[in-house]
Amino acid sequence: MEVFVFNFNYFASAGYSPINLKSRIQLTETADETFRITAANNQLEFTNLNTEIHNIFIDFASWQPAQNVPLKIQFTDTAHITYFDSTEYTVGVPVVNVATNSLQSKYINLSTNGLVDNLKIEIVGEDVQYPLRLNTVVLNAHHPFIFNGVRFIIVLGILLLAFMFRPKSAIYRLRIVEHPRRSKAGIIAANVIEAAIITALLFYGSNLVGIATANYNQGEWDGHSIVNTYEVGGDNAQQYSELAKSFTQGKLYLEEEPPQWLQDMEDPYDKGARDEAQKETGDPYLFDVAYYEGHYYVYFGVVPALLFYLPFYVLTGQSFPTAIGVLIAVVAFVLGCSAMLDRFARYHFKRVSLGIYLLVQIPLVFCCGILYLVKFPTFYSLPIACAMAFSVWGLYFWIRARESSRRCLNFAIGSLCMALVAGCRPQFLLLSLLAIPLFWRIYIRQRRILTRDGMREVACLLLPYVVVAAGIMWYNYARFGSFTDFGANYNLTMNDMTKRGWVLGRFAPAFFSYFLQPPNVCGVFPFIQPAEFATTYMGQTIKEVTFGGVFACLPVLWVLFFAAPIVRLRNAQRSTNTITGVIITLLVSAVVIALVDAQMAGILQRYYADFSFMLLAAVVLLVFIVNENITDNPLPSRLYPKSIGAEQLPTAPIGGVKMRSIITCVLLALAAISVTYSLLLCFVPETGWYSDVYPWAYQELLETFLFWT
């Protein structure tokens, strides 16, 4: 495919007769034999060509500073005696970007009719840095053969995945319980690949990583260290670093002094008033920090600062690179998800195969929002990533405690992880409600809580919450005079949080945006575009770019539409309803968190990570239940004695190899579409991301996928 498909332009252009137009370029030629293009003279026009044109090679000098050059190409041919453009009913030749340092982008295929008479090439766009240097323009050029290693690896990986997950693959016969060594090897291999993909995506966005070496972010390299750190994202992005410095000096607020005009304002939380005051004085202020009684505070959870920034600053005197913290937390989340699912599969669902395990684990990892956190590995993403990591590991140790002889230790570790969520992203505390269905039967119905061992175990379950809550409440009281005030209401943001309140009208647009809105797609890589937003809510809505609701974009969640019959099937087979309680808690928590986010902060793409994991975790349990009830060789109904009633039939009523194959294929398709959407979302151009900071490098990525252009 790499040789014959992705390089078909090489073969298609082999028979062309190139026409070099250098002698016909009417621009100033410099001493180095290049042409100088300026803002006043940025157009090339060639008349009376009278030739077929298949492609154009626009050879910008590669030694000049790299940038994207948008070109508007027009021509006259047999079908057009004048230059044509877009109209109400037609679309003309689209503007094409040529990166001065990308060889492949300089070759542009044209679709013309017959002989071309006139050709005009105009540089458009307000961000072009002049002067530009042009070597030449060649018509019908021979396209070079380009073997793209990244594309080769991607396609190879896709083909290997397709082969591995085909319906008749051996991984569907490799059961977790019956083949522990081989299944563990498969799970570990999957974790390694997932961590590698996540790491590659994070380091691809080099402008947000905050580390430099001799060959990576060279412009920020100090010239002698193997690796050095540098600050990214502006002043307000250093909140955690500045908080760590303040901690070493015994302060809970940031050292930076707010401007006097901010301290003198009657209502400093009114953004319009702040903007006017800043214009009048010229003194800047920190945005998106908590301001309270003359000091700046960090309203984001304190745990990431204690976990990463404070130790790093004490040891090195430098600011910890936030992106590395996001990477550590996300990888920990991946490992925690795998450990938790493995525990479920080995001890609660005996018939789970490696294939089914991976078909639910991969979407759980890649579709829960962590890839978007990795795309923007900023201090906004870090608390969410940490909360997700602590949550899955907390659940793992809780589940492990149910079957362990060392319950107290597992309870203590699990509860400590779950409690630390309050110091990262408090929304995830709703997952602590899973303790009710997980432990209700053991400690309430069976009255173990009344025994000495039971009381000790419950104490181990609750004590970490008490300790962490005491620390966080002291931290809140010391800053804001309230045990429960985290400071979010004092945030200097786009709206006055002190007066935001809870408004019923915000629920409907939030529910639609977060859950139901279809994605906005186009026919050009990466195919996904920001979703349109419209509302009849006659008030201020805080809204950043989003890309569709989870049920419309992640088809694997469609399993939830069958939750009721699947849960009834489970309840009919078990005297306990633990799994049912877990599923209901996950679903209710997801909806509540999404709507609470909308009321407290707004509709933002990164907030999808707050609740998507819970929906996907419920899908995992439902799939495990269905898989548990598929019999490979069901007894034909004609062999059952007529005296046997429906209630006496075998406990696995979904029968047959064919049925298992159908369910597997459907699940594979839903998971593949969901994961593909999540991965493509990582490459959508956005403000502040790689495509915005290094558009010429992003253009090289586009050329990798738009090979036919």
C-alpha cells in the first residue's frame, strides 16, 4: 500500500512532460537566483499556455523560515473562458496551503478540462510573512517517490488489529481464567501499545510539553543539559508551579501581587469591569485564578501540586512540566483500568476471553476523554487526569478487598485513592457511591459490620476519607474562611462566578451538547469539525469548542440502550444485585456530573472526561454479562422434556456459535468507530494547539493522509 497506493502520484506523473516556467515569472530575481515575493507583489500569472496541466510544482525555497503559504489558484480552460470562483451554487478551486519546508505540499494536482490557456496563482491570507523566496514553478512535474515511515507503521498497525480482532481469531477462545499466562501477556502488550500511542500523541504537541532536548524543541534547549524544562502557556498556566514556591515559604496564596485597581474594585469578578479598568491603567492581572481579599489563589485541586510540583521544585528549584504530569496520570489511569477489568474478568465473569476483554478495554481507555487531555496537557487537564487515575485504582483495591484476606490494607489504599479525588477533581467523588452496591450485601445484609473484623474493615474504609477531608477542609478554611469553599466562585474568568447560580434553562442545551448532538463532519482529514451550538436560553452560556455528544460520536455506548433487559437477565441468575447497583450508580453519576459541570462552569470538551468513563464502564459490565450468557453449544430445544418450564431452562439462554460471532462483530464495529472518532479528534486543528503554533508542521501531517492531492 505504501509503495503502490500512497505513492500513486509518483507513477501517475512518470509520463508527464515537465514545463519549467521560471523564465516567465515576472518578479524580482535576487542574486541567489530566487524570486522575491512581497505583500505588494504576491501574484503570478501565466498567459497563453495552451497546454494540458495535471499538476503544479511551486518550489518555495526550503532554506527560508518555515511557514504555511495559502494559495488561490485559478485557470481558464476548455470549459471556462474566464477565471471562475465560488458562487451561490458552485465551489471554485479551494485555497491550498503550501508549507515552505514540506516537499510533498509543493506538488498540487489540478483537475482541468482540455487545454489550459491562462493560469493565476495568488498568495492570500493575512498571516503570511513576507518577503517569500520562490525558486520556480513547474507544470506537469514528476512527483517524487516518498516512503512515509509513520504512515507505514499506522497502516501496518491497522491491518494487524483487523487480523487480530477478526471474528474467528484465537483471542476469542483465549479465556482470562483458563489461560492466565497468555491472557496476561496479551493485556500487558496492549497496555504497552496504548501507553506508546498516548506518549506519541502528547509529545507530538511539542509546543505544550515544556521540555526540550538537543533534538526536540531545540529553540528552548539550554545547550548543555540532556533535558531541560521551560514554561509554556502564559502566566496563569504557572499556577501550580507558583503555588509550590509559595508552599516552601509557608504561604497558601500566590506571591504575585494583584494590581491596585483590582484590589480597589467594588466587584472584581465582573469581567467587563475588569477589562475597562485594565485598559485605563495598563496593568495586567492573572486570568483564571481565584482572587480573594487582595491575594491570588489556586482554586484547582491541591493534590497535583503536592504530588508533582512541590517535590520537583524542592529537588531542582525548577517548575515541573505540567504535560509530564498529565502523561504520568494518564498512563496510571490506563494501567488502573486494565487491572480493574482483569479483576472483574477473573473473579466475577469467568467466561471473558482476551478478545472480549480488549474489545471493551480499548474503548474504555481511548474514548473516555483522556486523549483530549493529552492533546492539551495543561494545568486544566492535570487535575482531571489525576482524578481519573486515583478513581480507577481506588476501585481496583476496593474490588480486590472483596476477595482478599487482607481487606483492611486494600480498603485503606482504595479509600485513600478515592478520597484524594477531592483534592483533584471533586466531581469524581460521586464514584465513591459505588461503595454502596459493592459492600452493602457483605456489611449490611450479612451484618458483618456488627462483628469485630467488620468494624475494623469499615474503619479502614472510612478513615482515609476522614484524614483527607480534614486536610482539605483545613486548606479551604485557611484560605477562604470556609471548610467547604474550594475557591471556584472567586475565579477571575469569563463570567461572575459569585452570581452564576443554578438556572434551569442551562440544563437542556448542556444535555443535548454533552450527550446527543451529532458530530460535524467533512470530507477532508481529520474529517471532524467543531459542532454548531444554538440555544434558546436567554442568558449567558459558557461554551468552548465541542465536537458532538457522546451517544452520537461513540457508538459503543449504544449498548446502554439495552441495559434494562441485560440487567434483568443478570438479576434472574443471581440472588444479589451488586452489578445492577454498580451499573445504575455509574449511569446516574454520569448524567449528574455532566449537568453539574454545565451549571458550575459551562460546556467544554475536556469536561467530557468527567463522565464518559462512567458510561463506558457501565458498557463494559453489560458486555461481560451478555458474554457470560452465550453458550457455545446450546442444547436444542427439541431435546428438552416438555415438562420443563421456562424457569428451569439453562442459565445461559443466549446460545450458539453464530450468535456469539454476530455479537462479537457488532461490538467490534461499534468499538472501532468509537476509537477512530477519539483518535481523529486528536488531530482537529484548534487554537493554541500544534496546528495553530506550527501550521507548516501540521501541513506535513496532512500531506501524510491526503496523499492523493
